[in-house]
Amino acid sequence: MGYRKVLPALVLFSAMLGVQAQSDSSHVATNSRNFAPLAALPDDSPAPHSRGARAFHWGPFVNYGNGISERSDFRFLSAGVEAGKALTPVLHAGPLSGQFELAGNIMPVWSSFTPAPHTETKTCVDQNGQTYSCQLPVGGGNYFGFSVTPVIFRWKFATPWKVVQPWFQGQGGVVYTTHKFPPDVLVVPGMSGGTSVWNFTSGAGLGTHIFVSPKRSVDVHVNAIHLSSASLGDRNPGVNAQIQVQLGYTFWR
């Protein structure tokens, strides 16, 4: 008699478990389609929102840089807006699994702070072709302009972390300054000779999104940047390398 009462309850309970298992299986399949190696992450994990094949983001940032080597006394400060979009779904490559993203930024505020005008010891050449040491005036001071980086190729790693989305990137852009940059030997008082108001940038770096909510993240980048006029001027002293630290806040769609 007791067995007859328990049996219907067991059948009902088994049916409920089957429905729930089917629902969970469908949910995992959907997640695996969007975030292939990360289907096991819980729904409240923010990072997967950046891994959808149609993920788009934008946000403001501020950037501080410091020259290295012979430009170690150069300082850089800029601010702007960056936007980007996923180009591929998550691609499987073992520990390197991830996806490509194309991004770009505009910096209406770009500035560099260099040593004040001064004299430097240079090598000069006399009329007979003989070289000798001489003192020449070199420009300097503060430079202002804007920058556009239309191409940022980024590989975002598909990690199992819930709130962290790391990447590495390569980029290229252009900088315009209101005075010829970088400072060079003066050909006439107050005017830098040989350089250009247009310069080009290239570089690579590492970064990460740190999600504070499913569609908001704080971003930290560290980039190594090279700046050169591509010989638009008579001379091309450039800034061979600078290290930049970028801090941003991103909105996701």
C-alpha cells in the first residue's frame, strides 16, 4: 500500500528533473554558441558580454606617457574617446583562444611637455668639409594638438574569469601639433627646423577590461608607442619609444 503511494510521486519528480535538464542543456548550447569555451560561466558573470560576435563598445579615456632613452624627459598627456567592435566569434586555439576586434580612437586633447629651449653640443661641418663641435639652439616647451588612431587590431583572450577580459593589440595613427614636433635645432629664432606638424604613431600593448557590471567596465592599457614624421621634414628625429598608461571607462552593447 505504501509503495503504491510513493510510486506516483517518484514518477512526477523524475519528470520534473527531465524538464529541468532539458532547459539547462538548451541554455548551455546557447551560451556555447556565443561564448564557445565559456559556457559554464554563470549568467551573472559580466565578462562574457564582451565576447558576443556582435559586441560593440565605446567610452572615454585619459592617457599618460613618458619617453624613454634619449627622450626620457618628454611627457605626454592626452584624452579622447574609443570605440570598437568584435570581428569574429570566439576562435578555438587552446590557451590562446579568443576573438579579433577592430577599434579606433580620437584624441581632441593631445599634448607633450618637453625641456625648455636650450643649447646643445652638435657636430657641425665647415666649408672644407671638416667636422667640429659646436653649440646650437634647440627648441622646446609645451606642444598641443590632436590625434586620431583609426586602426587598433585587438586579440581578446577567452578566459574563464568572470569580470576580467585581457587582450593584446597593435595600432597605428596620426598626430597633428600646432608647432613642429618634436623640438629640433632652430633654423631661425622661434621656429623649429626640419621636423613636421604631422607625425605618425605605431605601437603595441596589453590591456584588460575590468567589469563593474554586465555592460560597464574600467579599462587599463599599457602601450609602447613610436612617433615619427616619416621624413615629412628635412630631418626626422622622432620619439623612438614612449610608454603610455591608459585608463578608460567603457559602455557595452
